Amino acid sequence: MKRLLLSFLFVIAFGSCAFEEGEDELCFVGDSITYLWDLEYYFPNYIVSKHAVSGAGLKQMDSWDVSDCKGRTTILLIGTNDIGYWKSTADGIEHLREEYKDRFIKSAKRIEASPLIVLSILPRNAWGEQDPAVNENIEIQNEILKRALKIEIPGSRFVDVFDMFLDSGFEIREDLFKDGLHPNDEGYEILSQKIQGVL
């Protein structure tokens, strides 16, 4: 019933179909957050390809065959498994951030998407056991990635949803997560609407 209501509200907000006519193929690449995203439900008028594995990071993604995403609109949402435990106060954090940025850009370029849409790394409190300083670092890393994408992959889009999932004091909005890491239906509704806004 809850899902039906969300669908009804989505239709009211955006019309009888999820998106305007036009581009009809989408490719999604990511970790478990993408894997659990019900793309057929949220993007019913698109032919969707999904490359997503629970627990994946950039290292794993680099071994995937994503050749079907070449030249296609591709949404990339990955990173929480790579930097999800880094704190802004960690030793050598500046070096880690730059190293991760370089690796992220290299991995994103390999997809050869056109265009590439990168969703910001979400804040987290996995199973209610994480220090909010982790989210402070994720916020900084998102800004680094945003600047780098603009320079390194012209035409790419960075969609920042970080603040929408964040409460005060770098705590997450518990009402948008199932377990402090993966969004619930309301969380996925936000992600889907933000993608709609740039397609």
C-alpha cells in the first residue's frame, strides 16, 4: 500500500510516465545501493541495464564488462564501500582523498558513458554504529569528486543528494534508510526524482 501511494504521488508530480519522451536507454553502475534499487519500478519507460554488486568498490567495478554502457546515459553510484569508514581526522587523509579521486575518475572514464551522471556518495551510519565524522569526510570527498568530474569528464553531471539524506551534526536521516546504509522506499524515491531532474 505504501509503495502504491508513493507511485501515485510520483505520477502526480511528474505526469503519467516517469520521464519525458526522448532518451529510452539507461545504464546504472554501482554497489549494493544500486543493486537494491528497483529500477524497473522507478524507470518504467526505459530500457535499463544494471551493473551492480553488493559490497563492490572501484577495484571490483574495474573488472566488470560495462561495454554496453558505452555511449549511453549512465548513472554511477559507488563509493560508500571504499571510503565509508574514513574519518576527516585520519592520518594521511588528504593523500587518501586525492588517491581516491584519481582512481574514481579513471574508473568513471572507463565506462565511456555519454553522458555520465554521478550521484554523490550518501551519508551513512551502518547499523547505527558509525562515528558521524565519517559523514564529514564523505561530504568533503563529494566536493573533490564534483570539481574533478567537471575538469576531467566534460559533459558529465554530478547530482548531489548528500544533504537530502543528512540530519544535523552529520547524522543521517534515519527515516530515509533501512539499516543506516541502504535507502528505503522514500530514499529511493528521492534518488529517482533527482535523476529525473537531469535526464
